[in-house]
Amino acid sequence: MESEEVTTVRARPEPIKAVPVRHPGRWVAIAVLAVLAAMFVHVLVTNEQFKWSFMVDNMFRPPIIEGLLRGTVLMTVCAMVLGVSLGVVVAVMRLSTNPILRVVSWLYTWVFRAVPRLVLLAVCGNLGILWSRIEFGVPFDTQIGQLFGVDNLQLRAFGFTSRDVLTGFVAGLLGLALSEAAYMAEIVRAGIQSVDDGQSEAASALGMSRGQILRRIVLPQAMRVIIPPTGNETIAMLKDTSLLLAVPYSVELFFQLDAVGKRTFQIFPMYVAAVLWYLFLTSILLVGQHFLERHFSKGYGRSERARLRLRTITAEQGGGGQGTAGAV
């Protein structure tokens, strides 16, 4: 008995009629934002209180540029260098096995994170009230001399008045750096703790000291976690230099702009000039932060996964080609 072969041909499915998802809310939001942007530009152009010509003529004068460079930029750089350096030390103390170091570092972060920077700057600016003169030598020398019957015993090597050292710049730098170190200590501590303990244990098994492990193994990997909040702290420090009027320190950007506005009775244009200056400086810092984050993020995240996937595909293609050639 002959069996008939029946060939069934599967019918080709019809093409899918894909209908894109509509987002009417997006168009409404775009329309609202466009209207608000047009209103804002209209205010900038038509309102005479901005006094753009007056603003441009005064925001680039030598006292303003000096306050920008010496008061804002230089203070930001110095305060961040000291704050980051001291913050790393405090973070290492916080992670130490020594309980005394842990308590001291915790007390430091507790105090300087609790005190507002404006208050801390006011206190640092008036430290001369506590010590009118600072001297180095044997403490309680007068009392020691009285015990042995010597009047006015002086066992001091040298000294100086606090006004000679505690200038406005130094007082402002001291207040900002001490406050920043407390925040940087927590940032560095979080970055160090983000590194797996197994790497430190492996480095220790290889004979590396704790200092070498910290410098060569832990900190390079912790930078990926430390850099983003450190960039935010740098931007915040740049803006907090405007608080130096509490010291007081007059060679500063906002202080000089405010002085021009009050002297000419044109306060608002000078405040807008301050906004533009801070926007400009912050934009530069944001660009630098972007490149630093990209540098220290090598080997992590989606870019690294994409790179590994491309390497795998390339290896598979190369292996397949070799296999075919071998078969031939």
C-alpha cells in the first residue's frame, strides 16, 4: 500500500501592524516648558531693572577679578586640598583598630558636621579674642618660677601676636578646611568600605604592609566611589566662599560685587552678575568632574560590559574562522 506524502506548508504570518505608543503628556509638558522659557526670555530682554550694560561694565573691573581669583578660586583650591588631606587621615583613623583613634575621629566628625559653616567662620575670625599672643616654650613657667622663688621666669623660645598670623584669609581657610574635612572623612570612609575585603586579605598574604595595601590596592579602587561626592563638595565649597564675609574677608567675589551694588545703589544687577560668575565657575568644575569620573570608572559599569561583550563576539568570530579553516 502506497502512502501518500502530504506536505503541509505553514502559512506566512501577516506583518505586524505596530502602532507607536502615544505620549500626549510629553507634548503638553513641552508646550508648558516652551511657554515658561519664552516668558523668562521676555523678562530678561524687556525688563530695564536688569541694566545689562551697567552689569557688564562693572562685573569685570580689577577688584572683582581680584576677588574672583584670590578669594573664590584660591580659597576653594586651598580649602579642598587641606580638607581632602585631613579627611583621608580622619577616615583612616575611623577605620583603625585602635579604639582611641576611632573615638577621636568620631568626635571630630560629630563636632564639625554639626556646626554650620557660617557660624564656624565667625568663630575662626574671632579666635584672637582667646589668645592675643601665641608663644612657644615651657608651659606654666611663671608658676614654676614662683615655686623656686624666681620672679618673672621666662622659658619661652619665641612667640607672635595672633593678628599677625590669623589674617582674614587664614581664618577663612581654617574654618572651611576643618568643616570640609569632616564631610570628606565620611566620603573616603564609604569609598574604602566599598572595596571588597578579600582584596586586602590577598594583598596581605603577599606580604604587603597596611600602608601599601591602602595606597596601592584600596584607594585606587575606592576613587570610583569617592570622586562623584568629592566633585559635589568642591562645587559646594566654591559657593560657600561667599560666606567669608563672616570672618570678615573682603577680597572675595560676592563681597566685591555686593560692595559695588551698594555703592552705586544698583543691588540687583550686581546680584545677577554674581549668579553669572558662579554659573561659569561651576560649569568648569562640572566638566572636570565628568572627565575624572570617566577616568576612574574604567572597568566598571555599562561601558565595560559592552567592551567585554564586543571582545567575546570578536573572539567567537575569530575562533569560528579558525575552526572552518582547520576543517578544510
